[in-house]
Amino acid sequence: TVFAPDVPVAGGGLFTNEYVAEHDSEFDYVYNRLADEESKRVYLDIIRFKVSGKIEYLLSSFCNKDDVYNEILKLSDNENIIDLGAYDGDTIREFVKSTGGKYSHITALEPDAKSYKKLLKNTDGMQNLTTLNMGAWSEKDTLIFSADAGRNSKMSSSGTSVKVTDIDSLNI
């Protein structure tokens, strides 16, 4: 049996049964606003995975990326997306490929300077793209990120100062 415990990347605390019980009303709020039974099943399976670490909960909701873009999201030519933590543009490239390059606008935020340079290189020449060397947060601020560059950058008590913003302030 394989377990994959859910460990926070930033901040503290674990996703436990006690955590779920403490935030029961918030989980119910989301659950009751999901549009269909499949979405509700997937939502519950993600919570079950996060609490138990049991891979089978994730596998029960697996589908390939083409299905996500074409069957679940059903993307149109008029999509606007925001990629928070865009890393090197990997998700953006998938999105552009799945839309055949037809979309309205892409906004990409990447707080890590080294990853941001990769993002710029890997998205050079893309139309209707705004890239910002900053992170996403609940408000405009400056936070400290670990000095380790790359996909695992995270908030830290020491490191590099990084501007962050809330989505509503992006003016897109």
C-alpha cells in the first residue's frame, strides 16, 4: 500500500480529521455550491486523500489532460486565465496547445526570479500574455520567500523579498 501524506508547502498545520471537523461549515459551503454529483464526489475524494494519504482517492478522479481541457473545462476561443505560480510556463504551454492558440488573455504570476526568467523565455512571442514577477496573496504586500529557486519556492522567515498581490488588484 502506498501512502502520500499531504504536507503543507507553506504555513503550518496538517490536514487532519480534526481540521476538517473545525472547518466543517466551510467545506459544506463549497460542497453545496458544486454544480453536479461528479464534482461533489471528486471534492470529497480530495478531502479523503488529504486526510488519509491514500492514493486510491486521487486515482478514482484521474483523467488525462486532454479530457480536462476538452471534456471538463470545454474551453472556448474567448478564455482568460490566471496562472498563479506559473513556474516556467508549463501550464500555459498546455493551455495554449489545447486551445490551438485561440484565447483572449493569459496572466501569469511567478514570484521566484530564476523561474520567472524561464517563464519569459518559454512564453516569448505568445500573444495576449501578461507576466508579472510577483506572487499571489490575499492582499498587496511584500513577503519573504526562501532563497531556494525553483518549483519548491515558498514563504520563509529568511530569503528574498517578493511583491505579492490579490487577484482583484490585477486590473485584467
